[in-house]
Amino acid sequence: MGTMLEVRDLTKRFGGFTAVDRIGFDLAEGEILGLIGPNGSGKSTTFNLIAGALPPSAGSIKLEGREIGGLSPTEVCHLGIARTYQIPRPFRKLTILENVALAAYFGANRLISRSEAWKRAEDALTLTQLPTDPSVRVDGLGAAGLKKLELARALATQPRLLLADESLGGLDEQEMDQAADMLSDIRRERGITIIWVEHIMGVLMRVVDRCVVLDHGEIIATGLPQEVAHDPKVVEVYLGTDAESVQTQVAGRSAGEAAGGAAAC
Amino acid sequence: MDASTSRNLTILKGAGLAAILAFPLLGFSDYVLHIAISILLWGFVYTGWSVMGRFGLVSLGHGAFLGIGAYGTTMLWNLAGLTPWIGIPLSVLASAILGLLIGLPCFRFRITGHYFALVTLALTEVARLLIVALRDTTGGSLGVTPVGVVSPEDPVSLYALQFASKTVWFYIIVGVWLVGLLIWRAVDRSMMRYAMEAISQEEDAAASLGVHVTRTKLTVTVISAAMTAFGGAVYGQYQQYINPETVSGIAISLQIVFAVIAGGMFVQLGPTVGAVITLLLGEGLRLGFGHEFHGLDVTVYGLMLVLFIIYMPRGVLGKAVEVMAARGSRPGTPSPQPGE
């Protein structure tokens, strides 16, 4: 498997404040990477730097060897990186299907036909378990539905790399599990590489291959979910919040994998 | 829309168009014909405004585009002897370029909403003041008349695009108006419409989904500016008289916005209905109160604009379509509920 994304010495300063300080990590093709850290740790800034929403102050971001730091969000999208928003931003005057179809059409830089765009939209809606009925409006969607719509729009652009921003904020436990499974399914079925930014560590640990933990703009730990969850620095950062639940989830993952493996046989 | 509704609509459109085409044959006075021509011509201009206005790009600067179209064509004819067949395209081009020049910085630096309205408001006043200031060439506030070449003996000049007959003008302007409706529909049915809807609601999200935000906004702005300038040029040719107040400045820009809001900017014929409302209102007030209450029409426009924005933001025709759609769907099945 090749390298999808290569981040080196990435730095973002806002005036005198350094939000992201010379961070670097690699992302293999087909991997799900969890980018975690408490509020203000710089994970959203990192996310926005990769998505083109912010220009880096220094350092490089390479997508399959090509420098993308400083490109516009539109250009980044056309190169195959799609993002979701932490707070969903649906186009409320359009139907659900139109929301996703326009993403398919413009995400492909208008190089596909309208019927192809609508077909891709239906496919993305099916994948995210949303209705493909052309008359359904956005207004009826709840928090979980809007999150799915964000995901459907991003997927319709047919990305190679999906940036999922705090997909689980505002969801209940069952919805969180479903959303985590959905990302896992997307990777398995479509081979899409995923960076998942989240500050709730719990359910994320069950799905991601690897974690990068940020604090105060610096990487404090990188590795397998089990490793980072027991890393003293990570525990300290999360202490008193959900360090315990992280460890429970990781334990749950091992048990779940064993059970899943048995069921598959 | 099912097949029979669609067929009925086609029949209705055909009948409406036939009625319009038969209108000059019914022996109305020149005055009535003039009102009809004015409605269609302004209907075209308003349609041009709504091509961008419907997406929240509220321009108060369309007086500038109108002025460039009208004065450009007339000045080229009067001073350089250039036929309107060349003068009109040049003026339209100049207006499109101005649309680009004003749009590019606005869209790059995200000047939207009220601020965009203010920038464009300044533009229209600059255009009016320029016309007044250059009075040696433009005739200033007194206005200007394209050098006439037609007379009762020789009523038609294709070269000068001057026609003595109102009937001829009627048919020309019906054509112009129809082209305007077709452009509106083409935009309405294009993917650009989805892009603009997306941009007007969530610009960042649209950009991150691959929409070229600035380019798309500029495209609708240029289409709108070009249509408006074309309308201004035709207006000058038809009226054979233009002045800074009638084709430029704040008053005409506001009138355009009011008409489109009153008629409805989200339906194809909305701006035309707006033209019917403003023209008939203007004429009614003028005939009813004469010139004693100069400025009364503008006062009434202002008052009605407030009422429309509060109570009927989709305009008269928009509201009518809404009511009919609600009636049509009542006996049917309830609309499907979105799942989660």
C-alpha cells in the first residue's frame, strides 16, 4: 500500500499564537486515522489546513506526492479530498438528493453528465442510509440525519481521502455506534482512506487503525489505539474526562473483533 | 408535474403568447400600446436583474448597467455615427466588463448581503453623476436624443434601428422579452442554479464540494449586467430620449428591485408581473393625482416594498404559484417523510 498523505513540519500561526507546531505524520492508502485531542489542541486547525480552508504558515502536505498546502478548498476537493463539517451545513432550500447531486457534479469538476451525478448521489445516499426519494427535503432531518447528509455529500464527490470532522458530536450512544460502523463500512467497501477528527475518544478507538494525539498544537502520541490509550501523556491530557472509557472501549474492541471473526466464519 | 398538467401549461403558454401577438391588431390607441411595450421592455430588464437577484446577490447597481447600455449606444450613434447594430454589442460588452470589475473584488473579498447592495448602490450613483458631469457630451440632466433619421415619409431605418411605428416596436420587444425568459429558464435549469443556491446558503460548504464560488457568481453577474445593458439600449432606441434619471441612479435601481420583489423573483414570469404592477401603479398614480403630488409614486413604492417584504416575500406570482401548488397537492397522498 502506498502513502496517501504525507504531512511534514506543518505549522499554523495566528498572529503570535501557534495553533499547530511542526507536526508530521503519514497516512497509508486505505487507512483510518483518528486525529484526537482535547478542545484547542489544534486538531481542527490541522484538519482545515489539509482541507484547504486555511493556508499553512510553514511545512508541507503532500497528497500522493503532490504538494497541496495552500490550495483552495475547491482545488483540494477536485484532487480527491472531501470533508464534512462538525456543525452540518446543509443547503436547506434544496432537497436531500439535490444536495448530494450537486456535490457529485461539482466535486467531479463538472466533467460528468447530470444523470451520472444523480446516479452517484443515489449511491451515496444509499451508502449513508438516507432516502433517495427526490422530493424529500432537508428540514425533516434530525442531528443524525444531517451528519449522514454531510457524509453523503462528501462521498458523492468520490474522494480518495475523506476528512470527517467530529462526526459524532450531538449524537446518542446508539447513533454514535452506527456512525462509526458506517465509516468502517465506507473504508471496507470503497477503499476510501479516512482521517477522523474527534474529541470523544470512546467509539473512535473501536474503528480506527491508528491514532495521532494532539495537545497544544503538538503531537504527543502516535500509534495503535490500544497503545495511545495507555500512553501516560494521553491519559494525562484526558485525565478526569474519559480516559477510563477509552480503555473500556479498547477492551471492547478486542472482544468485538473476536466475536465478529467468529460470526464471519 | 404530471403529463396532463404539463400539457395544460403548454396550451396556456401558447394561448398567452397568441394573445400577446394579437394585441396590436385589436386597434388600441398608441398610449395603450406604449404601456404594453413598456411592460414587456421593463419585464425584460427585471428578468435580467432576477437572474442574479434570486440568489441573494441584491444589486442596487443595475442603473449603471442600464445607463451604459442606453448612453453607450446613443453616444456611439450621435458622436461616431456608429450603427446601433455595433453600438449595442459594444455597450453590452462594456457593461459586462464593468460587472466583472465590480463583481471580482466583491466576491473575492466576500462582500455579500447589505454590503454588496451598498457597493452597487455607489456604482449606480457614480454612473448617474458621470452622465451629468459630462454634460458637454451627454447632454447632462437634460438628457439626450439619438439623432433621428426616420420621418412620417420614411418611417423605417434598420441601419439606425429607428422605427416610427409602435406596432413594429411592439413585436421587436416581444422578441426581446421572450429571449429574456429563455435565458432565465436556461439558468433555472442549469447546474449553475444549484451551485448558486448552495453558495447563497453555505458558501464555504459549496466551495469544499468543488464549486468555483467566485467564478459562478461572476457568471450570473455578467449575464445579468449584459441583459440589463441590452434592455437600456433598446429603451433608448424605442423612447428616442434618455436622461440620467430614467436610465441611471438610485431611483431606477430601486424601482427594479421593488418590481422584482413585488412580482416574484423565483418564478419565470414573476419579474414581468412586477413590471405590470409598477407600470400600472405609476400610470394610475400619475393619472389619478396628476403632477401635483410629484414623487408620490416613489413614496407608494417604498411603502409597498416594506409590505411585500414582510407579507409576501415571494411576490404576487410566487404567492399565486404557492397557493395553487398547495391546492393541487391537497387531495393527493401526504408528502413522504425523510428518514433518519
